[in-house]
Amino acid sequence: MTGRRISSNQTPIRRKLMTMILLTSGAVLLLTSASFLAHEFLTFRHATVRSLSTLGQVIATNSTAALAFDNAKDAAEILTALKAEPHVVSAGLYDSSRQLFATYPQGLKNGELPQTPDADGYRFEGHFLVGFQPVQMGQRRLGTLFLKSDLGELYEWLRLYSGIAAAVIAASFLLAYLISRSLQRQISEPILALAKTAEAVSYGRDYSVRAAPAQGHELRLLTDGFNHMLERTQAQLSRLDLLQQITRAIGERQDPASIFQVVLQRLEDDMPIEFGCICLHEAQSNSLTARTIGARSMPAAASMGIAEQTNIPIDDNGISKCLRGQLVYEPDVQEVPFPFPQRLAAGGFRSLVVAPLLIESNVFGMLIASRREADAFTSGDCEFLRQLSEHVALATQQAQLYGALQRAYDDLRQSQQAALQQERLRALGQMASGIAHDINNAISPVALYTESLLEREPNLSERTRSYLVTIQRAIEDVAETVARMREFYRPREPQIVLGRIHINRAVQQIIELTRARWSDVAQQRGIMIELRTELADDVPELIGAESEVRDALTNLIFNAVDAMPNGGILTLRTRLVDCQRVYVEVSDTGLGMDEETRRRCLEPFYTTKGERGTGLGLAMVYGMIQRHSAEMEIDSEPGVGTTMRLIFTLSVPDMTATGVVASTTRPYSLKTTN
């Protein structure tokens, strides 16, 4: 925003005010003087006419005898009396026959006086006043007197009065100038102060400055209005700044709960409000639930019986209007006869604003703000809350989209990992199939001849027989190993013979089968491994291949022992969760796994044991999980230990008369957590 300073070549307001005052005073004086001069001029004209008429009457009266006795000499002497009037330039006396009888002054040329008298009376002709005065004796008219006077006296009077008027006007102008110079400050100084304040606000962006109060009703109204405008502007800018800060803060968050908490905290701290919460609306059930309550609003909410996840009744007025997308403002909730406003009134709150959280004409929630004073929200506050609710709704939608995309990405990544694992297992299976075939061909003669010697040679010594039994057991172990090499890649067959597994009993059997590994061998190496069992009594029987489950747990125990080179605690645990799932856990307090090891631990031939490991143990466990439609979770932290969790879902199998269970197509699941 750019401002514009007052140009130095513009007329200052002081000069404008003084010019206006002087022009007004001058116009009044000129009009007054002109009126006075016009009045005096007309008055003087009438006075001149009366004076000349009086003079004419006197001369006409004195001339009656001269006309009656036809004495021209006496008539001329009478006219000489006009010398006393210097402005009378000529005069003539006419007899009854309308002939010129005597003149003044004597010796006038012909044509300077009228040949015959005109009608009686006085009138102005050009620069002269002329008049014809009848000369009568009683009712008898003896003649006519003509008088001609110049207007020199009138002009002298006009010059005198014009000079006086000019002097008065000049003196009045001077006095008006002095008075206006003093009085204009009462108007110009407050206006200039307002201009300086406006300039400071425009260039300094400081809306906290205020104009000083001015004297005078109108100027005080102007100053108060300007200050009120600054207050409203400052409040609007503060709200815009707060809206920007909140928008920036919620833009950094990706979950709705933290967005709601940040919004309420900033409203409580900076707006401020005394109670705030955000409610979510479930369209299918048409229910409203308090999702998040501000930290400072918690005590008041507890006193009103409002907590997070509390259902709020939807009334027929305020909240229902908000669900239709309208902002609702109640200046005094005590006058609103609905449950939620009355609950606020009972908590000591009076004013209420409910702003909808709207996305594409769909209201999924609302922002509730309340204060203890009645009519405590201005129109600017309501508009701010409306704009804020739009930003909150948009941020919430973005957070939900981000969460959905993140979940889709995680599912895709797990699917890709599972598909990659399947490809690896398929390739390994093809290789293992050929190896198993060759090994079986190689050990078949040895097994056949060993079994034949044990059955058909009764004369064998005990030592020889024991050696043959050992050879036979070793051959069987090799055969089982070859069979297990195919188990971790072999997909579950359409039909497989399953049985009931008492998981706690199977765990006890595995403990005895692996005792040499976790007890005897460990003690020979000078370490101590403590075995702990936490077997729940309410675990029901499972449906599955017991040998496969037993082999999987054996591999997990061996891995746990190998992960504790300095000894530790080995824990076997079973439990029933939600009456639907059975958890079987093998935990150790060993080295643990880092992120890379957790990610690759199920890959065939991947091992951290060096020459001692084959990398097939967990892969075989993984194959068993697939065939039993189970789930597997790995909790591990370096230096703390690892927990391998097998999760079996209880289900009612489709048993046939031969005890064959049809396999299901439920996908397996694998989770790895820190």
C-alpha cells in the first residue's frame, strides 16, 4: 500500500480559510456599500429635485409682477438671484404667449434655451436637471420659468462617499484579516492534526496512534469519527494477522486433532474467547459430538457436563441453522429456549457464535465460541470466525486427504513388498525343488539299506545297531530339512489336512525340544538365559497344521537365543485378544534389529549371523503364516530386544467327514514396528 504526501505547491488550509473569510467579508461590505451608495444616490437626486423645485417656486413667485406689468428689466434682475446657486447653469422666463421674456445669464445664444416651454415638471436629461415651473397669480397663469442645473454637486457627493466606502472597506478587510488569522486556527489546527495523524498511520503502519480531541462540536465529532475508524481498522488488521498466523500454524499439521487444538488455543489466547470447542457432525446418524475442547475451556466445560466425545443435542433453531451452512450469532443465550444454549447460560456464558465447517456444501462440523458478557461479539468478530471456519475446514480436508494418501501409499508399499517376496520365494522354490529331488535320490539307497539291515540282520551287535539307528535318524532329519526347504515358498494348497492345536501344550513341547539350545549349550558357553512363560488359561484351540506351527516357533526360539550372545531373558507368551484373535509371542532382551534388518529379515538367505546362519528360518516362518492366513508383527529396538508376534484369527472351519478343511482366501498381513 502506498501513500501520497500533501504537495508543497497546494494551497494550505490556513490560507484557504483566510481567503474564504476575507472574500465573504469583502462581498458583504461591497454589497452593503453599494446598497448604501445607491440609496444615498437616489435620495440625493430627490433632494436635488426638491431643492431646484423650491428655488423655481421662489423665482416664479417673485416674477409675477414683472410678467403682469410686462417689465423685462425687473424680470432679468429677479433671475440674477440665481447667482447664489452655482450649479444653475441657465434659466429663462416665458410670458403667457410662450415667448422668451428674460434669460439668465444675459447674453445667452439662441438654442441654449428651449424655444417654447415644455410640460411642467422636473426631469434629468443627460448630465443636467431641467425643470419648467408655472408662474401664476391666483388662478391666472402669467408664464413659465425654465431652470437648468448641472449635477456637479451629485458627483462631488458620489466621490466623497465612494472614498469613505473604500476606506471603510479597506479598514474592514484589515480587521477581518486580523480576526480570521486568529480564529482560523481553531479550525485549521485540528484538521492539520488529523492530516498529520493520517500521514503517520499511512507511512508508519502504526494504527495505535490517535488524534488529539478537538474543541467544538463538529470538530470533536470529526476527530472521534476518525479515531473510531482507526480503532476498527486496527481491530480488522489484528484479526487478519491472527487469521494468517492460525492458517500458517494449521498448515504445518497433518492430523485434524492437532489442527483443532491449535485453532482453539490461538482463539483463547489472542481473540480472546472464554469458551471454545469444535464439534463433528455425523450425517448418517445426524449426531453432533464434541471433538476437541480448548485447554482453557476445560474447567468451564466440566462444570457444564461437556467433555470430548459428548453428544450435543441438535435444536430446531441455532445448531440446525448452522448445519445448513449459516453462521449463527446469539447475543444473549439466556433468551434462547434450547438445550445447548441453556447449558451455556447455566455455565455463566451469555453470547454465542456457531460457525459451520463447510466443504463443498457439506457441513461436517462446527466451531463454537462463547463469552460471558452479553452481546460481546461484534460484526467483525463474527466475520472473522466465519473466515476462520473456512480455513479450518479446508485444512481438515487436506489433512484427511493426506492421511488417506499415506494409508494408500503404505498399503501399496506393503503390497509391493509382498509381491517381491512372492517372486523371490517362487524362484527359490524352483531351485529348492531340484535340490530336494537330487538329495532324495542320493539318500534313498542309504535309507533303504539301513532300514534293511535293522530289520533283517538279527545278529547285529548293540553298538552296530545304535550306529545304524543314528544313521537312520540323521537321514530322517535330512529328509525333514529338505521338506522344510519347500514349506516356506509353497503356497497353501486348495485343501490341506488340519487339526486342532492346543497352543499352550504345543509351547510346552517346544520348550522341551529346544532346551538343549537355550539351556545346555548356553551354559557350556558360560552364559545364562532365563526362560519365562506367560500362558493365558483362556486361549482356545486353533485349527492348523501343528507340525508347521511347532517348527515356526522353534525357529523363533533359536533366533532369540542367537540374539542374546551375553545371555538374557527369553519369554514365551500366549493371550486372547477381543475373543477373536490368539497372540503367540517370542520375546528376547538381546541385540535387537535396526530399520534395515527389520525391513529385510524375511528375505530368503538374508542373515546377520555370518557363517552360522542360512537366512531361511524366518522365511519358513513367513511361509507358515501365509498358509495359515495369519498375521505377523515384529517389534524391535536396537539394544533393547525383539518381540516376534504371531496372530491367529479364530474362525469356524468348513470341516468335512474326512477332517479336511477348505482353505480360505483371506490375505495375510505383516507389520513391523519399532
